[in-house]
Amino acid sequence: MYSRQSRFLAAVSVSLILIFSRGLLAAENTFARQFKSGDSVCAVGDSITHGGSYHKYIYLYYATRFPDVKFDMYNCGISGDTSWGIQSRVDSDILNHKPTISSIMLGMNDINIWLYDANKTSPEDIAKQDEQIKKYMENMDKLASRLKAGGSELIFITPSIYEDTAKLESHSCVGANGGLGKCAEKVKELAKKYDAAVVDFYSPMTAIDLAQQQSNPEFTLVGGDRVHPGDVGHFVMAYEFLKTQNVPQLVSSVIIDAGMPKKVKVENTEISFIEISDENIKFKLHDRALPMPVGNESKKALELVPFMAEMNQQILQIKNMASGDYEILMDGQIVDTVSSQKLSEGINLAENVNTPMYKQALVVADLNNQRWLKERDIIRNIIAKEFYAANSGVDVTNFEAMKAYLLADLEKHNGKESYNWVKGGVDSYIENKPKMEEVKKEIADLTAAMYEKNKPAMYEYVIRKKQ
């Protein structure tokens, strides 16, 4: 709904989340510029970037909201990486993409969560923890300097959270999230040095967790391992990133006063003609954007952040219709039935899965997902395997040497719970390394198809009184 009441309730919901944090946590995002055509965006990080979906959601938002803004987004995360480990791959795995913007999110592996526990509070323990954070900041500074020298703008991202408050089966390294909080504050200081934007994941994620755990102690934005956010957590992260870019609220908006035919207001759309009778309205609209579809895997996030109210409004508002229920047709197909009261307040078509625009956006989302999966599961797996092998002295340019190294390493996991997971990565490397360039082309083709399928079309609307 596009009513004052619904917007107010969304705002109250977010406010309550922050109130639950008792004022201890407050997001301190600074504004970052929006991506533009021709940008090369590198999402730099560890496993939370490597396997995560926040950058997928960001890319989908842009592909649907700005159909003509074409840029490349690269996953530059590697599982297990740190601010010091990453130094050896800056040139070959980040700057090789000639990034115009690099977002940097590290810290989870840097603090060494095993240094934290309920009984690790001695001066010696705290000194070890602080030493890790000091080392983290020194290397983050070095990384930022190298990326900036390579011609990239910087966006610093505070670490996502470690879950040490939820009631879960896995062991909790109590205090680790506080360590990440220290990293978050240091990141904000470093951003000032580079005159760079900051996207704060840490504060709002911690605040949401604390708020939800008041009624559900098992709630978490992070998975059972207490480290890796699921799709809901990543959608929250994407929302925070987009909020930092001050992205627009509207997909499109059309406001018609049936009592005054010439009183029509449109935003981000074009209306070609309009016919109004006592109980029917007909017009054609050509929106300049598509709604962003939110899949079932991440829909729970819409209860936690006001994404729909703030960033995904496709408004149809018709005032002064005769009282009753009305069918909404698009190109002859009924997509909804609503009351005249709701039409007068305004409805958000971005929530309607029956519209042709939403169905078109699903096609774009599927292409984006295919692109993301190939990059995550094939390209990043190959790069990660070679990254760690190189640190062991293996000639990563020699496929047979790499194959022998990986198979020998796999044997070390024989009989362990980790065997099947490691085997999957080894098998993928052996199968896909010889055709890596072919996979890259498939990703490029999927990206191109995404930008072909994301162009909005014109539709004829009929709003007719239900008999």
C-alpha cells in the first residue's frame, strides 16, 4: 500500500528494531555514489562474499531499476581469506578487473574467533585479541592504498556479525561479535582517511538480532555455524548497501483523479492516452523500470527491513472512483481485484506476482542467479584452490601439478566429516579448470541476456467495476 499509514508502520517497525538495541548500536552509513554505466565493481572479501548473495541482490536491484545502466560486478571473495592473506592476490584477482569501485568487507577470519570465549577475559587473552585487530587494520590500510593506487574508488563495509547471542546447538565463541564491533569502528576511522563511504552491516544486523531474540531466542540472521548469513541476512545486507547509495524509492508511479480527467501525475513512466467513464478507466503505461522480485528464500527479510516501502514502490493510485470493487487488467489479463478505497489510497504493484512486469523481472532474476552461481561455484572455486595451492609452493599454472596436489590434500580428509565438501570442490576444479574461459563466456552471455530481457514494455491497463 502506498498510504501514509503503511509508510508510518514501516518506519515504526524499523525504529522499534533500533530501540531494542538500547542505543548501543546505530548504523553510521555515509553516502556512496550509485553505480553507473561502464563501472567495474569488485566485491572484495572472504567466504561471506565468496559464497554470499548480497552482491547478487544489489546487481538485481540495478538490473531492474536502471535497465540502461550496464556495469560489471565481480565476486572477489575467497573463503577463509584475511586482510593479510589477500595481499598476494590484489593484482591478479582484483586489479585485473580494472575496478572503478571496490567494496571491501573483511574481518571474520582476521579476529580469529577462537581467541574468544566466555572464559577468555584475562589481560593476556584481551592482548591477543587486540593484536589481531591491530594487524587487521594495518593490512586493511595497505589493501585500501593498493586499490586506490590502482584507480579504484573505495567503499568500506563493516564486518557482518558473529552470532554469539542466539540459542543454537553450535558452540558460541562469546565475545567474538564484540571483536568484530571493534573492527567496525576501526573501519569507519580508516574510511575517513581515504575519504570513502562506509556501509554499516555490523550495527543494523546486531540490532535486528537483539530485537528479534527478545521474543525468539533462536532467531539469527546467521546460519547454524554462527558465521555465515543465509539469504535473509544477505538481503538485509543488500538493503543496507543500497540505502548507502540513496537509491530511489519508486519503480514508477501513476496517480489519476477520475473526477478530473486532466489531473494525472506520473513518475518514471509515460502515459500515452487515458479514457474515463463512470465505472471504467483505460490507459497505456510504459514504465522506465521493473519491480525487483523478492524470492521465497529471502522474503522473511521484508519483515526486518523496509525494503518495499523505501526502495520498491510501483504505485497505482486512482482517486474518486465510484464505490465498489474493481478488476485491474493488463493487456487483457486480470492481475488483481481491489476496492475503490484501496485504489484511492494507492496500491504497490511491485508486490503483485501476477503482473507482466513482475513476471519479466523474474526472468531477469533467473539469469542473474545463473550468472552468480557459475561465478560462485566454478570461477571462485578455481581461484580459491589456486590461491591456497600457491601458498604451498605449487605451480598453479601446471594443471597436472594442481590436480595431484588437490587429490593428495583430499586424502587428508578421508574419513572426516569434511571429506564430501572438500571432494566437491576438488571435483569441480578438475572438471572446470580446463574450460574456465568457456565458463567466463557463459557468464558474460548470461549478463548480456539479463540486460536484453530487462527492458520494460508498454501495457494497456483497464480498471473496470467488478460485476
